[in-house]
Amino acid sequence: MQAAGGAAIGAPHAPVARRLIWTTALTIAAVGYALDQVTKYLAITYLDPADPPVLLGGLLTLQLIFNPGAAFSMGEGFTVGLTVIAAAALVFVLAWLLPRTRHRGWSVALGLLLAGILGNLTDRLVRPPGFAHGHVVDFLQLPYFAIFNVADMCITFAAVAIIWLVAVAGVEPSGRRADKAERAASE
């Protein structure tokens, strides 16, 4: 017996409906983006860069900075380039990758990726010193680590999920699973 779209009912790896993929990805993107923007607003409103609160016995410091670069403050003189790269990544995910996705795990990963891209791209477009030159609001600091924000966490979780889906589960965005022999041959 077959369902709409030709997938067998009860098939173990039947592709997921397009609407569910888009709804999942865009809902996660919207929630992640909103959380990023609200936390950045709260950080700007309530944090004093000269007196950062230390929480959880020193595990977390709320250190407000305005980062013109990328992770670990790399590329500080390349803000416009980072803006263009983020905009291109956004278009790639929305116009090419998400329309080809038929797997729930990939829809979650892409939703997280969209949230992260949108959160930091918004900062680059609307924050001082100006359009496409804006500095990203970062405020979460772990010991011996870079200062980051919720958008950065979304991008990191998306990267981990994508690596797991590809390397461990062997699942393509289409939902197709590469068998073990095929994966071994590609390595």
C-alpha cells in the first residue's frame, strides 16, 4: 500500500511531507531567532561591560561585548564580508537546501541554522556602526572560551546535528540513508 507521494505506508524511512519539514524548520528558526533577539535586548539593557555578573560559581560570566568579527573575534576587519557570507548562507538554506529536505532531523538542524544566521545577520544589518557594518552582541562567556550569544549556540547545535546525521546516522537531507558499504566506499 502506498501513501501520497509514492512512499509505502509503514516504510521505515519514508520521506516526511514537505509541509511538516518547512513548518518544523521555520518554527525552530522563529523561536531561536526570538530568543536570540530578546536575550540581546536584555543584555544591552541590563549588563554593564565594566561589571559583568559571574554566575554558577564562575561557570558563566555575562560579559557584554560588541563583536565586529566572527567567532573568537576573528575577521574583525571583514564585517561587510561576513555580512555577505551570512546573507548567502541564508539564501542557500532557504532556496536550495530546505526545499530538498525530507528528513525530520535535517529540518531541526536547518531550523537551528536559520535561527543562528538570522540572529547574527540582523545585528550586522541594524546595529552600530551602520548597515552591513554592525557589530554582533555577544554576552555569554564560559571559562577559557570565546564570548558568544544564543545565535552562536544555534549554529553550533546545528553543526553538531548535521555532523551526526551525515557521519553517524548516514542520512542525507532527502531522507535517503547510505548503506554501510556505500559509506565505507566513500571514505
